[in-house]
Amino acid sequence: MSESLPLRDRYLSLIDDIVQSTLKGKISSVEQVYQILLKDLTPGTGEVFELALSDRLNTIQSQADSEQDELKKAKATRSLRAIKTIQTQWQRWQEQNKATEAIVLAIREITTASTDERLGIFLSFTDPNQKYPLNLQQLQQVSKSLQQFAQADADLQQISIGITRGLGSWQRLQDHLVSWMYEQNRELGFGGVPGESGPWATWAKQVNSQLTKGLLHTLALEESAIQFAQQQRSITLSDWVELALILQFLQRGLVNWFDQQAYNVQAGSKLSISTFLTFAVIWSQLASGFGSVAAVYGDAASQIMLQILRTFAQRAYFPLYGGIFASFSGSYLRDALDYLDEPLRQVEGTQEKARILTLLGYSQRALGQYKRSITFHQQAVEISRNAGDRPCEIANLNHLSRTYVQEQNYAEAINYSQRALILSRQAGDRTGEANALVNLGYSEVMQAKQLEQLEPETYEMAINYLQQGLKLSEQLGDIQSKALCLSSIGIAYQVIQQPEAAIKSLEAGFNTAQLSGDLYLQGLNLANLAEVNYSQANFARAIYTGCLGMYLLNQIASQEWQKPAALLAILYSQLGEAAFQDALQQSRSKFIAIIGVDGYDYIPQLLGEYRQSM
């Protein structure tokens, strides 16, 4: 093969030589083809060879399809078989040489990039969404190779140093990845009491880098990562690379660990969801803070955030129908949505963007931001439809129905639920169908209530839809949808004044929402239980469910917390302080079992704040 030809022409010539040698009988086995590729292909040039191979395949396929002369057609068919043999051996070559290929390609791209692009290109090779992201051993090789360019280029030396330090830090951190979970009285998740316990503080003790140690301490104290990043005026490229690798390894390590805890009710997918979102928020905050220090660092932080969200959006457990209100407390959940919204505006419409907008939309509904919720869901419907992501499109139609109920626009709520039901049945999306049935039934119940149609038969069809949705969610084993079904059925019975049936469904809804970890649904069920118990003059039970619902909804910054607070204020006035406090004390052990001593102690303060604001 002539070395003087351009690379693409050289590879086209190589392919032609193999085809001709096969036709002439000089090549008689697939192993011979593989050995030729092994000898003549250069690592790091795989894309060029693949394009050349695709070009020849298309040309010969066209000849075989259009040729009329039988002899020429037979030759084209034999040539086509030879090309397909090259294709299978090329795939074998790729698999055998992917490690070397990835390293060579990474070195070439990093060393030939402009100064402003180098960091971003390096991070693209660590992106888990790539076909062959660099693993730990490959990163070590990249670091060693970059050292060869150190004298000529200080930036390349800095990247090399950062990689080496990052790998060393991760080696020390691995044994402590989940050790913080076994601390006494430690709850799983990223919230908790700020200070010297929990994941961030544990990890901070294992790293030497002042930058990384400082950030981890900041996170442990629930202080602003934005302000921390803004203060790093003397940060070096090696510092930044080390920090990036450490945080990425921590996030991926945790997700891998949680994903393997399928039979642990405390861990599993809900903590993987929490991990993805927590680290995405941190990177979004760092992007904002580092952007004021150096644009290249801000852009690189945004790049990692989007990589995390893209990986998250592709997971089977991505929460299209809720459930992110698990394992979050402190300031994380309250700020997460704003931090993710801004950078997403600058991303093109993709399947991943539609799914993240879905999450932002239903989260804004929980926070009481209904107009904003509708905007997110409408954007997600359009993007997911164009991307061909039918389950995501159906989920957003369902969420729009639910949000319009909150807006008391029941005609629109019914419209969106009907569209979701039709589309889900066409697509065979059973989860979407279960949610659509529930939303249709729920919307019709609320519309009938608004129109003051109190006859029970008016509600029969609506409740039938709800029961169908419940049955389907149970068949699917979909805990999240089942929790929503039970909650909606309970509210329907509450509307038609069947308190015993309402209490039964709402309590089942609360228990199911506990299994899914959805604090929002737990809080809503408890708030409605408080109302039904109050209507039945079961004041002790109304105080217990009302206080617990108020606390949980307040913890996730939902404006809905004021609904049970208003009922509790009425009870407080009716019963008097002593009787109210006595009822609270009687349920102390049940409160502590769910929200701990600190949560129980906070309830009187929270109710006091509401009563003062009246």
C-alpha cells in the first residue's frame, strides 16, 4: 500500500486489493483478511477507514442491484460478499484494538487542539455517553503520552499532572465511597445536618488537593458552590482537571453501587436518581461560578453537567412520572431546578432535553409554580414528538393534565388526559395508559365538583377510569403510578362524601408513596387524610396526618404545605393549646419513626410561623 497517497485513498486501495485478491482466490479465509487489516490499519484512523469501507459497500451494492449482465452481476455479488467479510473483520479489529485506538485518538485530538478547546476535548474522551470512553488504565496512558509534549506546551503538562493526581485521589477515595452510609443514625441521601458527617465531609478527609478539599467542605456545610468557585482566582488547569476527574469518579461510582442494590429498599434506583441530580446541580453551580473566573472552566463545567444529564435520561429508571422527591433535603432540592433550567435553554432540542424538561415540569408543579410547569411540559411535548420519544411525549401530556387540574382548568385537563390515553393505547405504552386513565377520571371528578354535580351516578364513569388505572398499575408493578392512582381515588371519594372509602384509599396511597420514596405524594395524601379525619371529628388523627403532611411538603419547598397548616390552625383554635399539644405528644413515637426527633421538634415552630402569617 503506497504511503504517498492520502489516507482515505490508501484505505480505498487496500479494500480494493482485498476484494480482488479474494475474487482471484489469493485470499481464502477470514483470518487472512484480519491479518491484512492488523498489518495495514493505523490506530487512531478508524473513522477514515470506516468511511472508505462504507463508500465501497454502497458502490458495489448498487452495482449488484442494477447490473443486468449475469456474469457481471455474479462478479458484483462475489465482490459484495468480500466487502462484507472485510466489514466483519473490521468489527473484530475494532474490538481488539479499541483501547489503543481510543488512546491514540485522544492524544492526537488533545495535542492538535487550540488552547481554548483542549479542556473540552479532553472531557469529551471521558464522556460515558461515548462508545469507548477512556477508562482508568487508558487515562494513565494518556497522561504518560502527554508528558512527551510537556516541554513544548505547558498546558499539556498541566492536563497530564491533573490526570495523574485525579487518578491517585480516586484510588484513595474508593474504599470510602459508601463508608459514610454506615455512620450511626445516618440516613441515605445527600441531605442531613450540615457539618462533619455525611459523604462530602468523609471524602474531604481523603483528598490532598486544596481545591477539591475546599469544595467538598463547602458542600458538607451546604454553602454556595457558586461563591466557592468565584473565589478560585488562582486556579490552575491541573487543579481543575483533578477536581473534574474526582467528582466524575465519585458520581459514577455511587450510581454503580446504588444500581446494584436492587433488593435494598433503602437504596436502589431512587438513590441513583438522587445522585445524578445532585452532581448535575453541583456542576451547574460550578459552571456559573467558574464562568466569572475563566470562560474555559465555566464551559467545561457545563459540558460535564450535560454529560451527566444525558446519561441519566437514558436510564430505564428515569422518573418520567415523578419520584425525584426522595433522598433530598437541605438546600439541594430547593435550588436544583433553577440551576438546571438556565443551561438547558442553550441546548438544542434532543430526546435527553425533553426528558429533563419533563422532570423540571412536574417538579415545578409540586412547588406550586403551575405556569412554569406548563411551559416546561409543552416544550417537552414538542421536542419528544420530533425526537420520536413516544413514552416521553405521553408522559408530558399526562403531566399537563395534572397541572391544569391544579389551575382548576378542568376542560383542558380532560383534553390532555384524553390525548394521552389515545396515544398510549396506539403506542402500547401501558404505564402511560395507566396514568392517562387516572388523570381522565381525576379531571372529570374535579370538573363535576366545580359544576356542583353531587349525584353519585355523575361520578361513576370517572371513578371507573380511576379503578382501571389502579388495576393496570398493579398489573405492571408500577409503584409510582399506583401511588398516584390510590391518591386520586381517595380524593374522588372525598369529593362524593364517602369518608371511609376515602380514608382507605388515601392511607394506601400514603403507604405506597413511602415505598416509591415520593415525598410530594406522601404529603398530599396526608393533607387530604387530615381533612377527611377532621370531617369525621377524629381530631387526634387529623392532627397527626396534618402535621406530618405539612412537614413533608415544607421540606420539599412545596406551597401545598399551607393547606394542612390552615386546617391545623383551625384545630389549634378550636381545641386550645394544651389539648392540641397533648394530641401531638401522643403521636410522638410515630412522628419520630418517619421524620426523626428534629422533624418532630420543628412541627410547632412551622405551625407557629403559619399562624403568625395569617
